[in-house]
Amino acid sequence: MPGRKARGSIRPTLVLAMSAFLAQGCLGASPATAETSSPTASAATATTASSPTPRPYLSPRTTPEVEPPPRIIGYFSSWGIYARNYHVKTIVTSGSAEKLTVINYAFAGPFDNRCILADPQADTRRIYGTADGVDGQGNGRDALRGHYGQLLRLKAMYPDLKVLISIGGWTLSADFSDAALPENRAAFVAGCL
């Protein structure tokens, strides 16, 4: 229809007026910082030309929130030792251990309403010697073996590192609905811990 603007178009004067309002009311800037010489200037140009970093309003009842540091998450698959020869020690030798904040270990799965390791051989049975152990130490006869033992040693080397386990996955999710039933949930969770 003649005289109508296409959807999504905003008149430049409206953008300028909105940016001036935002600069004055929301950001606490003076009207001078919101002025621009061109009526087609973008809102970002109008509000950030010389305004200081905006401070959020804090209610007297709230405390300022501290932004948490970024999380760097690595994915470690138990089957990586077979074809790829990727061990927990590789996390250290590649330089990744000092950068990671979380390792997401794969996999465990729900079986008969219990949490069961997907690859017990790699997870808890594999014996590591001094050459391939994460800290240059081999597994003792009584020590936890496999990836779990190596991840415990890695955690001792990097105490701020968190290690989580992925439960389920492509082929291990079929029994989740049964494990989540109220009568099965406690036993399932206990088995995962």
C-alpha cells in the first residue's frame, strides 16, 4: 500500500530519539553524549561515542554479582585409547590440562536402573606403567586403575580441575525413562556417585 513502510524499517529520527532516551535514562549519560550530527546515525554510535562504561542499577537489597571466570571444557572419551592412543597423560603433554577447567568424561549409562560404566576395561582396569602414567608413576596393585585412576592423579596435579561424567549418549540413553521413575531414581543416582 502506498505510504506504508516495510516491516522492520525504523525511521532514523526514531532511532536517534530512542538512543538519546537510552543514553540519558538507562545509562546515566548526559544529553550531550547522545547527540550526533547525522539523523541516520545508528543507536550504537549515538550512545557510545563518548559515554563512560555504564553502571547497572543496584538495589540496596542486592549485592553486585561477580561475573564468573569462563569455563573451558574438554571432552574425554574412554574409547580414545584404542584407535587414537589418546590417554589422560595426553591432556598434560598437549598443554590442555593447564587451560581446562572441566573435563567431561564419557560414558556411563543406565542399565537395570543402575549407573554402569560403559567400558570398564578402559575406565577402571587398564594398568598404566611409569611411561604412560599421567604423573610418571605407574598404577600400584591396590591403586584405582584405568582412566579413573589417571584422572584422580591428574586432579591431584591440577586441583582446580573438575571432572564430570557423561551419562547416556548415543547408544546408552534407552533406559533413562525407567531409571528416572520415582521408585528407581535414588538407586540410580547412588550408583552414579
